[in-house]
Amino acid sequence: MAMKKQIKNLQMRLLPPSSRSFHGATYDIRQDIQHIRQELAALQDQMARHTEQMHHRMDSLSSDIAIHDAHMKLYNDVFFRKDEETPHEMRKRFFRSLPGADEPFRTFQLANAKLLHRLEDICREQHLDYWLWVGSLVGAASRSGPIPWDDDIDICMMREDAMKLYDLLKSDPEYQITLVYDYYAFVKQFRFSHRDSNIPCFIDVSLWDWAADASEGNELRLKELRHQLVDSLPECRSGLSFWRDNPYLFAPGSGFVVQCGPVNPDSQNPELAEAEIERIENYYRNFHRKAVDAGILCSREDASAVAFGLENYSEDAPWRRFIWPKEMVFPTREIMFEQKPSRAPNDISGFCDECYPGWPYLPKDILGHDHFSRNLLENPEIFAAMAAYIAE
């Protein structure tokens, strides 16, 4: 019996299965597959229900937030708005009453304002023009200074004036224009700053071009070119490995300016950086040429409008226009910023209306949107340098 059992076991291991056992095994596998399919279908149904519940919850939360906002506006009208005061006048008065930033951030803002005042002096001496815009313009128009949570100053310059400023400051012992190519947003940062790295303030300069007109057609075509520029980035990036490895790529000769992430410009090979930047600039020039060929951009003499430069960041506010009537900007006018004059567009209210409809208001990113880590300001050496700069 033991011998027969051993032979049977050997047959089962070495010989093909019988027809009955084979079909039995096949039937078991089919049952398993059917069971798995049923379980997958049940999981898919469950996921669909959860997704529907999540969307319903998100819609409910959005509705609750909208209702809360409406309630707050009514409370403002009842308890804060004065007789014969328009809602816009009430909001401006509310912004004027906002407390200033706490230390050390307040000292940083005052140092940034000092930087703006120095830029104003340089531009006036050299007959260059600029104008405040976005949050900096809203702050100047509503409270004659920075919004309490703003950590930079934003201005605009026509491209030819900006490049004159860039050339002028190449040999300046105190101030500089820093060019940084941002790999994450595919933009060119053009920033005015102090050469002392212990003064981490900067003014963001948006480059603008002359445009033929502010027609809706040209507006749509210029926005589409910006979208094409960004959408073609993956193909462009494949040949820009040095930029990928140095996502904040400093132009050779540019001094340090603070960034969101850690970066050391001295570690970037200047020859490789210069060659990479030339490839990036060729890419920008190609799209600029397309805008000229399409009749959107033109010379100053032929312009009746001004246009937001294609290398600027625009994805944060898709509603904001790219092309503006020239008379909304020029001639620029004086506006006070921290007790000293700076420059604003000719139509201040119209510009603010276009940038932030219903301004001024508390933004949703009031607790974020930082351009650098504010822990930097806790450094005693940096705080002392900013305080000394303000006192000059």
C-alpha cells in the first residue's frame, strides 16, 4: 500500500492532470475571477458614492462660505458703514484702520519702503518711469503704505526703461538688479535690491511692452501666447537640464536676493548658467516675435496700449487683463507710500478695479503667499542691518 501511494503521488507531480481534474481546476479559477470582478465592481460603486458625497460636501462648504461672506458684508454695512458713505469708501476706511505688521516684519516693510524711495530717486534722476501695481498699489491707494501682510513691493516698468535701469546699476556699489529664472513658474524675476545680503528686501519689477491696441481680440491672442509658452514648457525643459538642476537660476553677475527655497548662486557654474540663460531668452524672444508678427505688440510710436510681458507670472489671476489702454497708465502720477512720494498709474481706481474687483478686501491667502521664509528676519544680524538702513 505504501508503494502504491508513493507511485500515485509521483504521477500527480510528473504526469499531466486528468481531464476531470483539469476542468475542475479551471472551474475553480473561473469562480475566483468572477469573485474578483464582483469585488472590483463593488469597490468602484463604493468609490463613486464616496466621490459623490465628497463633491456634495465641497459644494455645501462653498455655499456656507459664500453665505458667511454675505453675512459679514451685511454686518459691515450695519455696524461699520457711516451715513452717506459708499461701500468702497467704507472698505478703504476699514483698510486704513488695520493695525500695522508686528516686529520684526514691520522693520522689514519699512526697509522695503526705503528701497522704493531710493528707486524713486534713481528713476527721477535718470528720467525713467515706473508705477506701483497689484497689492502695492492697493496699499498705497487705501492706506498710503504696504498692506500689513505684504512681503514685497510690486512695480511695473516699460521694457526699455527697465533695461536702462539694469545697465545703470551694473557698476553701482549699493544697489543692483537681480535676474533670476524661475524653473517652477517659467518666469523671469527682475528685482531691484540692495547689494548687502543682510537686507533681504526687494522690489519685483514686471516688464511691460507697447501694444497696438487694447481690443478684445488682441487680449485673447496675447493670453493664448502665454498659455502656449507655458504648455510647451515640458518640451523646452528636456533640453534645459542645467535649469532643472538649478530651479532658481541666477544670471551671472547678479547678486543674491531671497527666494522661497534654499539656493546658493555661487554654486552655479557661470559659463553653464550663461549658456542656459541664452537658450531660455531665445525661447522668450521667439514668443515675443510671434506677438509682434501677429500685430499685438509694436513700437512705442505706434502704440495706443501697453501689455503685460509674456515672461511675467500670470497664472495666479487668470481674470486679469494683459493689455491696458495707454491712457490708464500714462502719464503716471504721484502717490504717497510711507510718507514719501512714489509713482502710480494715471487711473489709480481703474487699475485697482481691474486687478482686484471690489478692492480693498481681505484676500484668501492672507496667511500665505510668502516670497521667502520669514524665519530669516529673526536673525539679529539681519534685523540690525535693516534697522541701520532705515536710519540712514
